[in-house]
Amino acid sequence: MLLRNRPTGRPTADNFEIVSRPMPAVAEDGVLRRTIYLSLDPYMRGRMSDRPSYAAPVALGQPMCGHTVSQVIESRNARFKPGDFVAGYDGWQQYGHSNGVELRVLDPSAAPLSTAIGVLGMPGLTAYVGLLDIGQPKAGETVVVSAASGAVGSVVGQVARIKGCRAVGVAGSPAKCAYVVNELGFDACVNYKDGDFQAALGAACPQGIDVYFENVGGAVFRAVLRLLNANARIPLCGMIADYNAIDATSSPNLRPLLVKRAMIKGFIVLDHEDRAPAFLRDCSAWLRDGQLKYREDIVDGLDAAPAALLKLFDGENFGKLIVRVSADPTRS
Amino acid sequence: MLLRNRPTGRPTADNFEIVSRPMPAVAEDGVLRRTIYLSLDPYMRGRMSDRPSYAAPVALGQPMCGHTVSQVIESRNARFKPGDFVAGYDGWQQYGHSNGVELRVLDPSAAPLSTAIGVLGMPGLTAYVGLLDIGQPKAGETVVVSAASGAVGSVVGQVARIKGCRAVGVAGSPAKCAYVVNELGFDACVNYKDGDFQAALGAACPQGIDVYFENVGGAVFRAVLRLLNANARIPLCGMIADYNAIDATSSPNLRPLLVKRAMIKGFIVLDHEDRAPAFLRDCSAWLRDGQLKYREDIVDGLDAAPAALLKLFDGENFGKLIVRVSADPTRS
């Protein structure tokens, strides 16, 4: 699936074009794999634009980017043999081919394959680095995370709980809030669409807010600023409320940062690959012993990807949004 | 001078009331001093309000607060003798009396007395801590500071130069800009009232901005955000553009923080008294050897204080704003 043109505001199906190309011949050291899962993530909106950002945009006429889980079907590379499962970055394609340097072999008996693009993948690492390295939560503190039922937010809150913090989620429906509290074990979850969100958030954070994992921007950020404790930390990893805005929206007045000696720090998970070993060790263990749970929102077929991507911006996904490009042979 | 009522928006003379009270009898361990200099600073606007902040407001009917330089006229405290000069916090009063625990004795031969409320006082420490501890400038980086001719900004830029950085000021008149470059030695200074401020700031920062010492808020912050380099740091010590706003204004969209992995951190100089010895050592030395210069804007008489305070918010002061409450015997 190629990026045909750049969206103004919300992406549409018209921004994409499906083409069929001949299967590449496997080069020396090459590895050819079939895509099983494609991850859909908010950052993709940025790659569709050509405004300056931390990564180059997807070129027009090129396949749209994305994290993938694949199975090797042909290999001339000693690191891979047919049948291996790999995590990679093959984008919105049914097949990928490269020398494999960017691929990581997955053990399907250790964790479900799809976790490699979710709780044990980039979203999980984003949560881990942002919460622990930038947010530096201490036991007893209150951690608030927006998009709490999503791929990143769900890990943030659960890790906050594991670290002894009060975890308060913000989500966009009663069903999501119930899931966040009942299934993920957050202490509370507030629906930002409710009438008096500010009061509800205040009630959910009787000791104020020490860490706010900023995932969405907009009105949630405004309400949080009013509840910050002294020396609060705000890891800023996304502002999805704003990604489709044609003109940049304003942010709330930042005076609370001054009064509360608070810190906001933007971060990009790509800068923190050095933390991947610790992340994989910790989160794999928490996953195995049931302390870390996750939910997936799976759509079938690459054709469905453009419409599915919009669900992220409308808050309509419920759990990690994944396209099943082809059948997962490890899952019945 | 008492705080009579709380301002809505801009303070006026009507918010204050001059009263005469009998001279206090000097208590055991007490020290009575005559105010020579009273510092006027932007934070005073916050103390006139009763909205929540990092420090309690001045109570109605009580003397307005402020840093002072005074001369001891009577002492029953072994630490002080008549004639001593002291830095303290006696507020808008002609005389102060206390047990002296908060006073620091000044050596008038080491530096002019008035520097104790300026370049060697709270404004200087604010600049020192914010720039060095939070901004962490590295040689070769570009440091931008707003209110560059003021008490804090002038120190920020000069210390940035001493540390090998490119120092770029922002100020509000051609005369201030000329002073900042020609007298203080900044590499450039841009007038924020000029038509194309954004372009002028960009031209003054050809390598982008690594540290922005945020002193004012408003439009300058917006222009700076567009020029941030990766991993930029923004110590936030004041938002004077907003202090008199009745409704909080909004801030620019914070997406650049994310893209540039930038950090904003609010700080209050009161939290950093532990840095005072290093600050006094360094800045006293730089002052003596001529690397650190300063300018004072002195008004005479406590009666003039209310109107003078407004100069800060209108950008009409040129240099550290000081009220000379009584004659300085060390200065002819």
C-alpha cells in the first residue's frame, strides 16, 4: 500500500493506493518474509506529512511505513531460516525483503507473536522509557496517563502500579474506563467526555498529580495542569488530539509549570533503543506472571488499514490496533 | 507602604497605602535598620494576588514584601553593630526590625551595596541557577534570553558568554538592544516589537536555539519554539507577559517540544539557596574582573514605588529597578 498523496487534516483512503508488484528475487544475504501483523500507531500521521519532524516523511509513491511481525519464507542469510518469525519494519506490505539487519527473531513460545508490536514492542518501550526514565515515579505518587486503554497508556498505568504508585487513567468511554480499572487494575479511570471532567479527575487524584504521561494533548492536559503537585514530571510522547489539526492549536497557559516547578520533556522512543534489553527483560517477566495485561483491536487485511488508522484519531480503537495481513500460524 | 487591596489586572497606586507607625523599640537580640535600597521585581505581582502560588500572598493591611539593603542603626544582637550594611527582606518600609536571622552582612568595599539586590542578589542567583543547573549550556551552543537588559536576563547572557555560548538577547527597544550587544557583549539582540521578529530571531540564531531562558512568556516563547534544536532546554522562571492577565492566556502549541525532545522546567529561586555560595563566589569574581556588568534604574523615595513597579510590566525599566528609600552613604 503506497502513500499516494499527503493529507490535509484527516487522512482518507484516497491518500493511499494499492499496487501489486512482482515478488522480489532473494538477493545474497537476503531474507524474504510474509507479513502477519502490521501495527497501526499515531506517529504514522506525522510520516504522511512533509512538515519538519524528527523523522523523514514517507516519500510519495513509496510503501507506507510500519512495524510488522512476519514469517520468513525464503532466506539466503545464515541468521534466518524459512519458518522463523521476525519483528521488523516492513510497512504496509504483504511481503518484505532486505538483508535482515533490522530484523529480530521472535520465540513464539515465549509470548504471542503480536506482542512484538505491542506490549513488548515500540509502544511498550515508549511507556517504559517515558514513565520510568523521564517520569521517575516514586512509590506512593500519583501517575495519570491519557489514552489509558491504548497500547502505550495501558502499559504506563500497569507499570506505575507495579512501582507502587496510584495509577489513574483517562479514557474516552465507560467501557474503556471499566476495562482499565477492572482488567488492568488501575486505581481509577476518568472519562474525558464526561461533563465535569475537571472535577472527576480531581476526585480521582486526591493527592494531586506527580507524573502525567502526556499522550494526547488538548483538554486533558489543561485539566491536569491544574492538579499538578510540586516538582511534577510530564513525559510528552504524543499529542494525538492535534495530529490532524491544520493549524496548530494553542496549549494551556503554562504558569502552573512555574508555580509547581514542574518539568515537561518531549521524547522519541527511537532515541532510547539502549533501554530495550531492560524493557524486554522486565516486561516479559511481568507479562508471564500476569502483572502486565494487554488488549488487541485486530482488523483483517491490508485493505482495511486506511480506515482503521482513523480509529486512532477518533479514539474508536479499544486496545492495541493491529492489522492482520495474513494468518498467524501460531494462533488458532 | 501597606497592601490595601488586591489588584484586578494591572496594579495601581490605589492598591497601596502609606502609613506612619512609631519606631519599634529594639528587642533583645533585635536589630533595627534603615532601608537604603528596595528591589522591585516581577514576582511582586504574584504576592499581591491571593490565587494559589508557591508563596503565600502579602496579607491585606501588611507591608508589601521586597528585598532590601539597609544600614543598622541600633542593635542588641552580637552579629550586628550600628553602621553595618545588611541585605534582607524588609519590604516596602523605611525601617526594619527583627532578630536578624535572615540578614546577611555586606562588605561595601567588595561591591556596591545595591548589587546585593541585583547582580549579586536574587535576580543574579535566578539567572545562575536557571542557566547553569537547568539550562546546562555547553560551549558552542546558542542561548536565548528574553528581557535581556533586565536584572535576570543581563546575567543570563553574560554568563552564557563566559561559558563559551552564543548569547542572543530579546529586548523591547533599540536602545536596550544596543546596550545588550555593545555594553554587555551579547552576540546579538533582537527587538521583539519589530515587525518581523520571527525572522530576526532566526537570523540571530543561525544554529538554532539550545537553551531558552524563559522570562516573559507570550509571543517571544512562540517564536523561540519554532527555532529549537534537538534536546533543547527551557528553564522557566517567569511569565511576566501574563502576570497582569485576568484570564490566563494560552501558550503556543507544544508539538515542537515533542519533535525536538525539548524540556521545559519551571523553577523558583527560593528552592536553590544551596547554590548561593557558588553563585556569590563566581559572580563576585566575574564582577571584579569586568566580565559581568550591570545597569540600574533607580527611582527615589518609597512614594515612587507603586508607579515604578508598573514599569516592569510595561518594559519601561532599563536595568535593575531599584527604589532608593534613603541615601546610600557609600555612594557620592
